[in-house]
Amino acid sequence: MARLLGAILLLAGLAGARETVVFDTDSGLFGDDGASLVMLLRSPAQVSIAAITVVPGNVWSDQGAEYLFHILDLLKRPTLVYTGAQTPLLHTPAMAREEQRRWGPIAYSGAFAENPQAALVPAPGAKLTRRQPHGGGVERLIGEIERHPGAITILALGPLTNIALALRLQPDIETKIKQIVLMGGNVRSNGNASPSAEFNFWFDAEAARLVLRSRIPKKILFDLDVCNRAPLRKAQFDEIVAAGTPITDLYREDYGRRYPGFLEHPNAVVSLWDVLPTAWLLDPAFVTRSETRYLDVQTSWGRFYGATVPLDRRQAPLATPVTLMLDIDYPRVYKLYRALLTQ
């Protein structure tokens, strides 16, 4: 018990001041979004979640909300969940199919591969929660920023549609946001949706461009390159599922039987992705190198749609720069990840 208490106190002291966070997610069954939610909810001394908002990405919004409700039920947290946008600003499944026909395979298309009108499915082995998400997620985001000017951190773990809509509906909130911490883009790496683009930026390139061109004072970006430095392998998966808790059982179901399928493919590797910006809120010192860049997103429809490119500042002279994370102390962040998932 003393050792556990010491670990909790250590975690509580890592980040300093408590962050007030809007958690914007395209959560699938569990994966990195679910892990991120668990990590934050198990770190109340460091983070207060002001709202959970859902955006289409990995799955359509209502299905994402159902998966979130299941995770929250396992944690015994009856938290409200708000859906925002129901589709990307311009990108559509038909466009994605045509992209694939013209320019080659799309490695991952997320919700575009699913019927948005399909009935909800429960988490494996569970019944539907029968809980209904609230609508108005974009308005809830705006409201939290207006109520707490200069204090809200947006943790954006999916496509940036909800944030882009909020900035368009209420432009003066740009400078009232404390910071946005996000996973997206591929400055130096190949993409993981198309060869040119990372999935979150590809799914809604117009939204990503709008956010990167905004005046949000502080933008913290974990792109694919730094996420590739955080690989999860079968031995680490086994360490976590050995805890045998309801959360790690769900983790086993998702990572073991779905993507990347460790139970059938023991040599598989998956990146922690959304876990990195989440962990940064709890322990920013695990980032060992970063740089400041002005970045933009390619929105001309073609083989480079969604690619991360340098910003032509003549087009967006008021845009603030991005702090691009370049390298990490991976053993340190993995230790935090494992401790919070197995708690």
C-alpha cells in the first residue's frame, strides 16, 4: 500500500498545475482514445475534464459515444458525453473511394468504411448501454471556453471538425483558448491513411487547415514521426493485460483480437498515438526535443490531400506557430501508461 501511495503521489506531482480539459475524441472500442480517457480520469490531481465531445473519425459519432459510455461504465463514471459534427466539413466516403480509384489504396479510412445509418453495436460481450449522448458538442466546447477564458486546454485526439466549427461559429474564442494539444499530421513521415497524409488530418483536411491557421495561443502537435518512436509490442501488451481488471480485459479484447491483433499476430507493432499528447498533460518532461514551426494542411483534392506542409504566412499572417514534438523518453511514457491502465 505504501508503495502504491508513493506512486500515486509521484504521478500527481509530475505536471504541476491542474489542467481543465475538453476531451475531443473519435473513440473506437478502446485503443489509444480509450486509454487516454482512462489515464485522465485516473489523474484527478492533475486534470479536470470539463466536457467529453465526440467527432467522426475512427467510427461515426453515435457509435463512438456508445463505446465511450461502456468505458465510463467500467470506470463507474456517469459522465455526460456530447456529440458534435456528424460528418467532416467537405470530405465524404465517395471522395475517399474516388481517391483510392485514382491514386491507389487508402490504408485506413475509419468511419468512411462503415454505414453511418447502421445500428449501434455494443462492446464485445456487453449489452448496449442504452445511454443517449447529448447533442450540441460544438456549442458545449464554445461554452466552456467562454466560461473559463484562458484556462481551457483542448485535447484533440481525432479529426478537428468540432474545433474548426467552434472557431467558425465564434471566432473570438481563438485567443481565449489556453492551448490545443493534438495528435495529427506527418511532417517528416509517410502517411498512414494515404501515402501522403496522416489519418486525422486526411479525414477532415479543411478542419485541420483551419485550426493550424488559427490564433490559438499555443498549439502542441504530436505527429506521426514522433508517434513512431512509441511502439507497443506483444511483451508490453502482455504486461498490461496480466492485471486482469475490467479495463485491461477490454484492452485485451481490442488490441488482442482487433487492431493490431496481438493474440494472432505476436510480432505486430502499434504506436501509442493519442496516448502521447495525453501523457504530455500529465508529464510534459518526457518530451526531450521539440521545435517551433508554422504548419498548414494541403486541401486541394488530389493524391496529396491532407498532407502536412509549411504554412505560407502571407495567407494566414495572424496564425500562431506549432510546437512540434520531435523526440521522447519512451520508457518514461510507457511506465506512466502502464501504471494508469493497470491501476
